[in-house]
Amino acid sequence: MSLLDHEIELLSPAKTAEIGREAILHGADAVYIGGPAFGARHNASNPLEDIAGLVEFAHRYHARIFVTMNTIMHDAELDLARQQIWQLYEAGVDALIIQDMGLLEMDLPPIQLHASTQCDIRTVEKARFLGDVGFSQLVLARELTVEQIRKIRAEVNTPLEYFVHGALCVAFSGQCYISHADTGRSANRGDCSQACRLPYTLSDGQGRVVAYEKHLLSMKDNDQSANLEALVDAGIRSFKIEGRYKDMGYVKNITGHYRKLIDELLERRPEFVRASSGHTRLMFTPDVDKTFHRGHTDYFAQGRQGDIGAFDSPKYLGVTLGTVIRIATDHFDIVTDASMANGDGLNYMNKRTPVGVQANTVTKLGEDGDGQRWRVFPNEPMSALPGLKPGVQVHRNRDHQWEAALHKKSSERKVAVQLTLSEQADGLRLAIRDEDGVASEAVAAIALQPAQQAAQAEASLRSSLAKLGNTMFEADDVELKLSQPWFVPAAAINGLRRDAIAAHEAARLAAWQRPQRKAAAEPPAAYPETQLSYLANVYNEKARAFYHKHGVQLIDAAYEAHEEPGEVSLMITKHCLRFSFNLCPKQAKGVQGVQGQVRAEPMTLVSGDERYTLRFDCKPCEMHVVGAMKPNILKSPPPSAVPYSPLVFHRQRPRA
């Protein structure tokens, strides 16, 4: 079973198996989670036994579990990776998300392989190739427009996956080496230092400061809420939420938000169905503004936008709450349209720096034409709140009451069933058939006695059978196929119902068919290029053999192999700082007196002791951040669970 063209999948992240269970209860059709090792979020790993438990929980809803093994691997690590893959397969995992092509050259179980976003899938040719070599699902680059996705779908029959929410890497995924160059911590090895969230100073070709100490490589967060139907029509079938480092509240909230949007879409578009079973009922109102974000952008989905960066701060400011109207020695007053609660987290901007305020207690003073007036007694002394004065705008980044609702049971997910009670020679049989057509039954030896009050006995039986309580099922219909009304003791009918529900849960698990790995095309498909630079992230001999088998003749080693001398592109991004600061020649084209003044290059980006040169490739409209690896990094291998083994590959001329 693979994702079918008429199925729409909501794919949620899970830092832990517990969060994964809640993601499913809040509407996820699939969950992706890190395994014991080799995930691109090295602090989000999980033991095999936890993953096995999550798999069993998910499969009862016919939801899928994907495990991320999307780092590039040393030769010495490949056997450990192979062992882990077999263990994950035996644990029931449905698919692996990978980027290292060396894995395709190994003895693997018939488990589905999904091409990670680190594979940098931006073209029809690459998408077609990855489908031809055996990938069952492709995670497209976040930078693609809806129209580009449509063109890929028209030429590729492999299901397409696309990030719809969460933090954005400024670089094309898999094409960022700044962290490794500066610190030895490789993003492609799961240990990114997040240099993109640091403040930078930008200077133009004449040394003039264009921006001072701004977070120039920090993007707002992805939010495709308004584009879901356009993405469906373009061919996306799996909608992915970013966030394997995120907490339980984030996953509940954002999963619930997209579950509601997708259910509304499915209601309008009956040609599509959800990719798993059941119906989700949320016990709170999702709000994407109330969990961590850096502002919202749909990035490049509808073309290049002018305001995609979170340049002022990479932190979460929260929802605009109100305005300070009075300052006192131990409190301040604000006017707002919202209610407040003790424990709310507030913040405000002091110049360009966010200042956090924990509200110890709050008191409502009253209302007037401007809104509600609240008095806030902060945990901090007022002297510790620089720049707080009347007129300052206050945000709330922790809504205590709203978050308290998320700490409780906040959703339930039910699979509809039909229950049929019939009699047999020595008692009763209860048959169950669910919305997926899965059938089961249980029997109980019960001495049947004619009921003295027929109508009451029948009503009692229906009521007892429909009481499915905290189970994953809800009764859509209860049918009594009895020769006459029987009196059945409550304990007996309740015991039969419990046995039937247990039998049906087992039947659903038995009915689940794990998707099979897609067979590679024969003869082997040709890779779209005949030579590969370090940007292909080839880090082991099996990956090298894979590309040779598919027609590539010249292969450079991955950047992490420490074989790139001098300056190279440490980051390739669709984000363009010339464009952001109106220094793009295309912006100036046709504007009299302006075009000749655009002399931005070479632009320079500086953060602390780090200095990078910016190069602009205007044909594909991309920016390259160019720099060199620190000399001390060359002396120490990247982090690894096993000894480092250098590779010796053919080298091409380094690209900048």
C-alpha cells in the first residue's frame, strides 16, 4: 500500500513517541520520527522499543510511521545503518526518509524509501530519476512554486510531499556547509549550529553598510494555510509539518490546524479522501499564532515575495496584545482587546532587542472605549525592564489559559463501526464492521432468557453495545438480529462488548498492509548529469558506486570529507539580499537614473569573526554565500559514532 493519487496525507513530526501518539490523535495520517541514530536532528533520537510501540498505535488507525535516517554516512557507519534498518523493519516501520544514496547499494529489507528534502529535488529530471531508482515518495524543495510543482507532477508518477508549515532553512536543503566550515558541525550529519539565525552586517561593493547587525539569513516560518487547495491541484499528496525539535503543544496545535483545513478541503472535493482512518474531534481552537513562530510566509509558493525574512529577531514575539498606558514602581498597565491570566508570557521590543516579561499576577481594571484595561505585576523588578514606557506595544508569546488546555486531553480520534448482535446455540455473537470494511466477531456463552419487558430490554442492549467509551471506536449503528427480545445481564453484555472491541483492534492490525518498497527500473536509469561536485554530498564508497552505476563519471567527495581547498559556496539559497534591499538589477531595470547606480557586488556578510562574500547567480535567481573552512577544522573529523574514515575521490575544480 502506497499513498494513492486520491489520498491526501497530513504528515506530522514527533520528537518522541509520546508526541507521535498525540499527533495521530490530533489528525495526522502519518508521523515522521528519528530512530536511534543517523537522523538529521541528532538530539531527536528514539529507542527501537518506543518506535515499535508508536507503530502499533498508528497502525490501529491505518496511519503510517516514517523514520528519518537522512544523514550522509561514513563507510565505517554503513553496516551499523544496515543493522538499524533491519531492526526498524522488524519493528513495523512503514518507510525510511533518506538522502545517502549509498543505502540503495546495500542489502536492505523491502521497506519503502522516501527521498529526503536534503536530496534537493527541484527539477523534473531529478524527481523522475529518484522515482526510477526506487523511491516511493519525494520530498520536494521548499523553494518551489506551485507552478513548478505542477510541472514536476505532470512528468513524474511518484507521490510528492511538500513542507506546509514550520521553520525554514534559508539554504536549499542539503546545500549548506557554513556550520561545518566554521565549527566542524555538519548539517548533513545532523548537527547544524544554525549560523543562519545569527546577526550579520551587510556591506556593498564600495564598503558601505547596507544593514547593521540584522538577522539577514533568518527566514520567517513557512505557512501554506492559504495555498493547500492550489498545492493539491498541483499534485502534492503529502502535506508535511516541520518540527522534530518542537514540543507537544506545537505538534497538537499545528496538526489540529491543518487537520481542520484539510477536512474542509475534503468536504468540498469528494474526489479526494484522507489517507488514514477515523474522525478527529479537537477540544480546543487551533491558532498558529499561539505557538512559536518568527512570522509567517508562504515563501516562494506564489513566486518571489518581498518580505520573507525575520531580520529583526529569530525569536518568537507572539501575538500582539496591547499597549502600555501607565508605568508604576511595581507594575504597569496596558489596554488590550483580549483577556489575560496569571502566568502569561509577554514581551516587547527595546530598540531592536526583544525583552521578555513574565506576568506574575494580572488584574482587570475595567473597560472603556479603547478596550480592556489590565494591571500587570511582573516577576521581574520594573528596573529590569529597559525601555518599557507608555506607548510601547506588548506581545504575548505564552497564553497561559490556552496552553493549559493543550496540557490536558485535547483531542480524540474515533473510527466508526457497525455492531450486529445475533444469537447462537449457546449464547450471543457480536460482529463488528468498521469504516474500512475490516470485520471481526466475538462470542459469549450466555443463558438466554425471554425478556419480560421487550422494549426496555432491546433499548438496554443497544445502549450497552454503543457504550464504546475511551476506545478508538464509536458506534455508527447498532443492529439486533434476535429471534425475540432477550434479557441479558449487564455484566454479560459488557463483557462481550469488551471482548469484541479487543478482537477488532487485533483485526485492524492484522488487516494493515505495510507498503512495499518500489522496484528500481531496469536497465538502471541514467542520472541527469555525468559529473558531480561536493554539492552531491557523496560521502562513502557505496554512494560513489551508486552514481557510477547510473552513468556519472566524475564524482567529488562531500564537503565533510575535508577535500575542498580555498573558498567555495558554503550556502546556496533562493533568498537574495540584493533583492531584499532593493539592489537587484532586475528591480532597477527601466528606472531612469537608478540602473547605473546598482553596484552591489561583491557584497560582504560579517558576523563576529566570520566573513563571507556574496555572489549572485541571476539566471536561476540564487545567492551563494562563499567562504573557506577554518584551518583547525581540517585537523579534526566531524562528529561521528564511529572512527572517521577519509575518502579519496576524483576532484573537480571547486565551485564558488
